[in-house]
Amino acid sequence: MTPNRALANIRAGKLALGFGVHHLRGPSAGMIAAANGFDWLFIDMEHGAMSVDDASNIAIAALGQGVAPIVRCCKDALFEGTRALDNGALGVVVPHIDTAEEAREIVKAFRFPPVGMRSWGGPPFLYGLKAPDVAAAQKEVNETVLIAAMIETPEAVENAEEIAAVPGLDVLMFGTSDLTATMGIPGQIGHPDVQAAYARVGAACHKHGKVLGMGGVYDETWAPKYIALGARFILSGNDHSFLMTGAGMRAKYLASLQP
């Protein structure tokens, strides 16, 4: 079975760095990410105009490129996550999980029995389409697929202890931008209330053997502080921001050479 580099890293206490795929399409996304030292792809079907077919083509290619393809599907479209898992994805991130009951629903959708109720879709891409022993494969896939619940509201922070206690969940991942918006402090990623939220959710993760994740924090001031609080599953940015930064730097430099 194809290993999950992101899950292996966080289980070893290391950082797992994610490359957001929002605009890129096709098989080169994983190669670009791997060449630049990233561990996993964040294939965004929530905010990107990404179909399951697009996501699957990227994921299948990534399986042989040294990065773990992980998709984000909408909370009310969990069926897209199961289809992506059947077609190459090694994990699913679900946004706006506010309660333990919602966390149990995503585990139910994405884990095979007896942990969940995911349906077996035939020989999976994770085994190179070779038909494995079904019982052994379902157990192995349950142990290898990553499931992350996004924490994006004060309610979710309040319920972090109960969410972290849900069996079958791997990561509680902050959507820091949305968290600040729902707190009424949009964009203030270093606000004392946000720091307190990271500390509270991090403590819940530590207590229940889960991993803290971080999205929406990319600066050199707050990223190290939240990593110090335990964040290991790290969204590092996306193709749009990387392209804009690189293109802007190159244009600025060349324009400075104007005779």
C-alpha cells in the first residue's frame, strides 16, 4: 500500500507541510510540491472550483510523487470525500466541525467497519489497482488514511475536548481566518482570544492522542508560536499565494533594472 507521508510525520512528532492546490490542475501539482519540500497536498474542493475528477487526477499522480494527496470537501458533501478516497486520496479534511457528533459523522463516512461505515469500492488506487485481501486492506486503509476536522468557530473551541475524544479522528485543524471572523476579530490571527483557542485545542489534542493542525497562519511572528503550542499538521500556503509572491518578486526585480 502507498504510505501516507503526512500521517507518518505527525505520528513521529514531526511537521507535515501542506501545499494548497486551489487553481492548479493536472498531474504536475504533486511534483511541484515534492520538489519544494512539502509533505502533502491540500486539494481544495471547498473553495477551489475543483471537481472530484480534478481532485482524483491530481491525487492519483501524487501517489507516485512522494507527497500525500489529501482533499478538503464541504461538510454537506461528504460523498465527495468518499469518492476521492476511492480514487487516490490518502486523507480528507472537513471544515466547520463544531461538535463531537459532527466529528463522529465524518469518521463514520471515511472509515471502514467496524470503525465507520465507508463502502468498499473495489481494488483501490492505494494498492495500485491490484486486488488485495479485503479484510486486511480495510484494516490497513483505516490506519493509513488521515481524517482532519477543522476548528473554525468559538463553539468548536468550546467543544474541543469532546471532539478530540472521538475515536478514528487524527487531526483537529484550525481554520484560523474563519475562526477570527466568527470571533468578530477578522484577520487578527495573533489576538489573545486566538492564542487561547490554540492553547485550549492543543491541550485537548495532547490529552486524547490527536494532532493539532494549523491553516491560515503563514507569517514569521505567529506561525512559530502556534507550532510551539503543538501544531504539526501545517498548511503552508497555496498555489495562488506562492505564484503571486514569486511573480511579484521577479517583476519588481526586473523593473528595478530599467535603464
